[in-house]
Amino acid sequence: MRKSFLFLALLVSLAAGAQSDKYTQVMQKNITLLDSAKTIDELTSLAATFDRIGDAEKTQWLPYYYAALAQTWIGWNPAVKDKDANSAKINAYLAKAEAIEKNAELYAVENMSATQQMLVDPQTRWATNGKDAGTALQKGLTADPNNPRLYYLQGMSLFGTPPQFGGGKDKAKPLFEKSVALYKSAQPKPLYPTWGQKQAEDMLAQCQ
């Protein structure tokens, strides 16, 4: 009886390992595709793929995170006119991820989603979407004060804010410097986000 139990436990362990390996391989493949994706069609397809992976896995937040990230890259495309509709899609993916776990990476995407909506009409949306973007950043920094993407995004916000309103290159520069330093010392877990270092370095160069 004991031998049968041990054999069954071994089979379950092997099956779980095989499933884990398959998940890792599929995620790595699609993350690589996301890193090189350039068109709206490619990003839309990848968002749907990551969403399906998340639905299949059920306990993993990263697939939904990457679905939201792909949808975010779509929103930065000037060809996408309805930023509110695009942000609704981002937020739907984020809701699935946050039902599993809330963390700094998700707050970073939440910040970008709200920022895209705010940039539709900064003067009238600053008090709503702008506030939401700032709140997401603060939640992210509370969750992980060493996340380089958060400082990059904070720097971008100040870089785009006129000096008379507390922004400008001088205010953004220290944030880009901190972001770059954190990127250089970062040791991300497998499958975790790594994007943003080149963008932070490019923005720092613009502040010199």
C-alpha cells in the first residue's frame, strides 16, 4: 500500500513538473515575441494569447500582466484614437491579474493605463485620470521601492510637466538616474518583466 502511494505521489510530481516546464516554455516564447512586436495586430494577438494562458493556468498573474502590457503598447500607438476603450481592455486584464496577486509591476501598468486616458485632454482629465496615475505609482513604490520601472514612469511624468507646474528636465533627471541604477543592479526572477532600461537611459541622456 505504501509503495502504491509513493508511486502515485511520484506520478503527480512528474506531471506537475511537466506542466510547469510547458508553462515556462510557452511564456518565454511569447515574451520574446512581445519584445519584438511592432504592429497593433501583433500586439493584439499576443494580448489574447497571454489572456488564454492565464485562463488555463488560473493561479499565475504574469500571463494577465503581459496581456495588459501588450494592450498598453497598443495604446501608445498614435493610430489608436479611442484611448478610453483601450484602457478598459488594459484594466480588464489587470483585474484578472490583481485577483491573484497585487504587486508593483501591475501598478506600473495601471499607471500607464491612466496616463493614456489623461493625455487625451490633460487640462480636464488631470484631476481624475492624472490622480489615478499618481496613486498607482505611489502604491507601486510602497509595494516595491526598488522597482526601476516605477522611477522611469515617475520621471516621464515630471519630464512632460511644465517647470511652472513642478516638472521639467531638472526634476525628472534624478528619477531617471535612480531608474538606470536600479536596472543595472536588478536580478529579475524568471519570466518577470525586464523592459524599460533602454527607455530610461535614453530619457536620462535627454536630461543632460
